[in-house]
Amino acid sequence: MSNGTPPNEIDKMDKPIPLWGIALIPVYVSALFIIILFPLAQDWLWIEAWLFIISFVINFTISTALINKKNPRVIRNRMKLKKIGVTEKTKSSSRSDLFIMPLISIGFFGAILLPPLDYRFQWVTIPFYVEIIGLVILNLGLTIMDLAMVQNAYASKILDINKGQKLIDTGLYAHIRHPLYTGAIVMILGLPIALGSWISLIPAAVGSIALIVRIRFEEKMLIKGMDGYEEYRNRVKYKLVPKIY
């Protein structure tokens, strides 16, 4: 909890999202993907797209319900669009979102929009068993992201430091410094494969590289704005993959 925050604000941040809000998740997510994928593919019997939608919706709905019960603050933090903890020390690093977030968006939406066109025009084909492997990889990435969010209530989408924010160095964060990014990269690289499109790995790679570049700016911000982060960085050597990077 943030220090010096009015009690009513703390209660709101830690209050779970209403159950009806969780119940609407599969409706909204399914509708979004259906509207994007099938009109572009011009085939409502595209099996890979249905498998992707079903698995993604199940994973996302169950994980959001569990996170909402265990750590609802992280859901509200990830809904936040306005930066409230930027200081003169962290301002320059935080501003990197202005060019990095568009690149991440290009990567994600490119990985979503190209596969139905690839399927429609049959640019490249991928064996079905490889697509299933891609689906497993995608859900593995989502699961890593879910664990990171359960363990870190301050896992925001934007580069910001909340007042009273505490350093998290347990769970996944005891082994790598940015497990949320690890999960996101695994997810975005698995997505094009699950939908049967090698070509879509190009925008997915752009999004992944943008996330890796973002780490540099985020760590500069955390060193300047969070007590103990530099010591934590020296102690936990790896950014994304234990023993590798």
C-alpha cells in the first residue's frame, strides 16, 4: 500500500473488481478477437483462430479472477493511464514510453492482424502440430505474466513509480528482474505461430525488441527513484532468463 494515501483511496485500490466485471471478460475478449480475425480471414471455420480464442479467453479469465482475489491492486494499477509518481530524477526515463509503447503496440497488433491475411491468401503454411506448440508457448507466456502480477502489485503498463512503492525481490523476482517482460515476449512470439503465420513473427520480433529496450529505461528510472534497486540489480544478475540474460 502506498504511504500517505487517504484510507478511502487505499480501500479502493485493494478492493476486488466486481464479479460481474470478471464475468464480462470472456464476452469482451472473444468479441474483440472474433471481430478482428474472421472478417480478415473470410473463413468462420478457421480452426486455429478458434483454438487461439478459446485458450486465450480461458487463460485470461481464470487468471484475472485469481489475481482479482489474490492481488486486485495490480489490476487497478494496470488500468492506470496517468503517471503519478514521476519526479525530476525519473522524468527523462519515463518519457521513453512516448516512442517505445507505439513499437510494442505495432508488434502486438501486427502479430494479430497479419495471420488472418496470411491464412486468407496462403502466403505461408505451418504444420498443425507446430501451431499447437505455438499455442502452448503463448499460454506459457500468459502464465508467466500472471505469476508476475500476483507477486508484484506495482506491475503497471506505464513507466511510473508510485509513492511508497516497495521493491519486490521474491518469487520470480528472486531469479530475474523483469518476469512480466519475459512472459510478454514469450506470449507475443507464440501468438503468430499459434495462428499459423511465420510472417507475423516480424512484427512480433519488433514488439519483443522494444520490450527489451524498455528495460534499459525502466532500470534507469528505478535506480534513481526506488531505494535498494541498484543493490537488487547487482544481486539478481539476470533480466529475463535465468543463467542466460
